[in-house]
Amino acid sequence: MERPPISVVDENNITSFASTDDIAFIAQFSDEDVALEDHYIDISHQYRDRHSFAIGPVASHSSSLQCINNANQEQFSTTALTNPAAIETFIKQCTRPLVPELTRRNEAEYMRVGKSIVHYFVSADEDRDAYVADIKPLAKKFKDYLIFATTDVTQYPEMPAVMGHQAASTKVLAVSSPSTGGVYPYRGRKNLTSAVVESFLNDISAGKVKPWDGVTTPEEGGITHAEL
């Protein structure tokens, strides 16, 4: 998608602009915030290959920045823009995926948040896409408490074993709690639909599922590469 570095919107085209991209940003600046507006324009050039940016009518009060995340059906806004890093921080927060793919590069970032992580292990893009499409509403529902994430076992075959499954298992799920160190692998035989995952999470909360004791028997775990 070819995006202009920055667009100018008003009451006539602001709605159409907001729906033209997966994620769009609309800023309004007061007459006094010329330097802030210039900073926003500079940042829009850095991110123009990923998102759409616009400037709206002059703000009557404080300058503001709005994010329309159509991919997640969410909207955010802020007027806390005095910190030099505020605009870029807001962009990163708004564009964070509901169901990220965990890698060595970003794992520590999500661990630092302190929320429990719902891990889903896959080896095929189509399996990941299907899971993400189904689980997104649940991830949105619990986003204040949980992080739903996927891991590619072709890149990290050892990760399922860390979470109580056989090494390189695919299409299996586990919940980890950074605060307690507890790990809860899903042992059921049902397809991991959002309803099944939500039921499993409720069972953990109710104390019906005990944390993994660190021992994995041969019959535990999901489908392994050797079985495919």
C-alpha cells in the first residue's frame, strides 16, 4: 500500500481517512505547539511504510493524538505529548498486536509486563493465522490481565518442552505466570478454539488445574513432528 508521508484532514474527510488503513493516526495541534507538530511530521516519515498519518484542524485547547486501530477494532487518544518520546511511545502502544509472535528478540519485553502469557505453539503459518483469527476476541477481552502469543516451533523447537509438552510439539497450548513461575499446559484433547481456551483459563483461575510439576510423560503433549 502506497501511503503519503502525511495527510491533512477536516470534518469532510476525517472519517474516510480513519478507515483507509489497518492503523491510522490523526493529530491536532494548538497554535503554540509548532515544534511538537514538526516532531510528529518527522516521526510520520519513519513509520509511513506501516501506518497512515494525518493532521486535523487546529486544536482549540490542548494538542492531541488519536489512533484508530481498525485491525483490532480499537481506538486510543492522548494529550500527554510533552515528553519527547511520547508520540513514539503512543504509536508503539497502539500498534502492539493483540496476539504477538514471541521471538528471542521480544520475549523479554512481554515478560517484563508481568502478565500471564497464553502460549500457542505452531509450525505452519496457516495454523497460526487460523488460531489468531479465532482467539483475537478473547485476547481483547482479557488484554488487561493476559498476553496471548504464538511461537514458531520450527524456530524454537525446545520451547514446548519448557512449557510442559514434548519438544517440537505443535498446536499445543500452555499458560505461564511470570509472577509465580507456574506453568499450566493444556492436556485436553479438544481442538483449541477460543471457547475451549477460555474454559481452560477459567479452570486455572478456579484452582481446578494445578501447575506443571516439571515432568512430562511420553503420552503428554500434542502432535509432534515425528507424528506428522
